[in-house]
Amino acid sequence: MAKKIPIIKKELLFPFIIITSLFALWGIANDLTNPMVSAFKKVMPELSNVQASLVQFAFYFGYFFMALPAALFIRKFSYKSGIILGLALYAIGAFLFYPAAALEEYNYFLISLWVLTCGLAFLETTANPLILNMGDKETATQRLNLAQAFNPMGSLTGMIIAQVLVIEVLKSDDYTAEAYHALGSDQLAAIRENDLGVISIPYIGLGVLVLVIMAVIIFTKMPKTAEEDKMSLSKSFETLFSNKNYLKGVLAQAFYVGAQIMCWTYIYQYVDYLNAGLPESEFLTATWFNVTAMVVFLTGRWVGTILMKTINPSRLLIYFGMGGVLMSAGAMLLPGTAGLISLVAISAFMSIMFPTIYGIALNDMGEEAKIGSAGLVMAIVGGALLPILQGSILDWGGPGFADVSVLGFIPEIKFSFILPLICLLMVALYGVSSYRSSKRILKA
């Protein structure tokens, strides 16, 4: 009888919990920010859908910009140093929301988000490979899925904070577009000042929380991972660029993150479109559907982690990828709330994708995993670029969500979800490719 390999060894349980708490921390930032595309559009109606989507560009471009410097930093120093620097940048970015709100300058908010995300790039580049190395290689992908399962808990917290502390108290949301434009300049100025202050408050509070966590980590002894033979930087890059499975994994990760951010960002516009055809007493609240999507996502990740005990991770990625494709098609083609339910259900199938792609792409890597991790974090730039493309589809016929109908019956807001469909298809194809590669290795 084969000896059962534990996902986490008892002696590493406490350090595992400490590192896993960081996954929840960046989940809060991610999903506190997703509704801000809609919030800024309401507070600053002069912004186009593309301009409002620059919130996501600024946020996720920070990952692309800082991931490689973060990898080089932890390669030279240590995982703990990378975590502390990441938390410091996170806090600075959060506190910059105060002057941005005081000056009422949209571009300053974008800079604040970018700095904050540079900190997140350090945390993700550090925490993911650290979790992979905290145990046996055979359980690495399963262990990362377990740690990543706590990320949606932070995301749920971020969504609820966004709804309760921001969206529900925005004064600009109390007016129709026509009534808002009809207000006097003094009234508009007062509403804008109030609402931008409202948007900044949760970020400032988050900055305080981050400083507290940073203080705890400074005084915590972090686990040492197994030492690998030191590989030169040029050799690391050479090894990575010759690894087709890794390169395909980076591409798949970019498509996955793009799909996730599009689905969780534009659900607000999707609900606004549905509400346009409903009496006010029956209006839907987008945040609660997004919270449901996150609960579904969290459930899917726990279920996926369990399924990996008996199903090859690459094969599971195929199944979940195709499920996401079908639900994306439903969001495009099904009428009313049926389409919205399909949009929510996409989250169940996206649930395992980030850690599974990460684990498969870095499988059997040694020292080059530190640089390889940076490539997979840089792939998060998909979340910066693809929402802008989706926003441009919404701007096809004007500022509304149904100004143009594709094929005569698909409004532009629904048609825009063809982008997540394509992205999730690419993830499924990566599952096929990696599964075939693993079978070839076994036969050899």
C-alpha cells in the first residue's frame, strides 16, 4: 500500500497559514477595485466606458511592470524581504487615495492603484512559489489550490465593502443620467467631492490593515525552502524560454485572468442593462450577484482541490475550461436573468484555473521557478488589456449598453462576453496540451 503524501506537513502548518493569509489580502484589493469601474463612471459621467476601464488597466498593469523586478529581488535577497516590500508598496498605494480624492483628479486615482498593485506583484511573485515549495512536489498543485481557496474569501470581503461602504452611499447614484446633468454646478461639485471621498475611505482603511499585517510578518520567523543549486540568470531565462509547457502556461494565464476580470467587472453593466427593462421596484443589485459568483467560485475551488486527488490536474482544467465556454455562451444568448445566471456560473469553472495553470507551468522546476513565477504573474496583464477591449465593444454605438445589436438580436453588452468565451477556450486547449505532454513523459 502506497504511503499517503500529506498536502501540508504538520511542522509547516503555521507558516503555511501565515503565507495563505496574504492570498486573502490581495483578494480584498482585487474585488474592492472591480466595482470601481462602474463607480467612477457614475461619479464622473464624462468618462467613456473605455476611460472608466482604465481602472483595471492601471490596477493589473502593475503586475506586469513589477513582477520581474520582484522575482529578481527575492532571488537576490529572500522571500520574507519580498513580502515586506510588497506590503509596504500596497500600503503606500492605498494611502495615496487620500490626496487623489482631495484633488479630485481621476489620473491620481489610477496612479494610486498602480502603486498598490506593484505591491501585489511582489506578494504574488513571492507567495505562489513559496507555497509550491512547502511540501512534496507531487502535492504542489493541490497545495496551491488549497492556499488559493482563501483568496475568494478576501474577494468576498472586498465586494461587500465595495457595496456597503461605496456603491450604496454614492450620491451620484441617486440620480438618472438626465437628472444628474440637470443639476447646478455647485450641486455637482458637492456630490463629486463627497463621492470621491467615499471611494477613498475603504482603501485608506485597507492601508492601515496592511501595515498591521506587515508588522506581524516582520517579527515572524519565515520557513526556509529547500536550497537549489544556484543557476545563473541567463541560464534561468534560457531554460524557461525552451520550456514550451511553461510558455503556453503564461499565455493561458493571461487569457484566464482577462476572462475573470471581464466577468467580474462587467457584471455591473450587464445588470444595469437588465434593469433598464424592469420597473424600479424589481431592480437587481449587481453586487449581490457578484457575491454569489464569488461564493460559487470559492465552492468550485474547494471541489476542484478534492477532485485533484483522483483526476489529473490537466484533465480537470479541460473539463472546467469547456464548462466556462458553455456558460459564456449562455451569458451571450440566454434572455433576461437566465443569461445573468449563466454569467454567475462561469465563476464555478474559472475557480481552479489560476493555481492549476500555475502549478502545471512550474512543474518540476528548480531555481528557475523564481523567474518563472514572475512570468506567470506578469501574465496578469491580461486583466489590464482585455477589459479595455470589452469596454470598446460597449462603446460601439454610444454610451448605452444596447446601442447596437449584433446579428440583429444580441445587444452589445451581451455580445461583449464573446471575449471571456474565447479566453476560456484557450485555457481548455492548454489543458489538452499539458495533458498530452504529461502522458508522453509517462510513456517515456
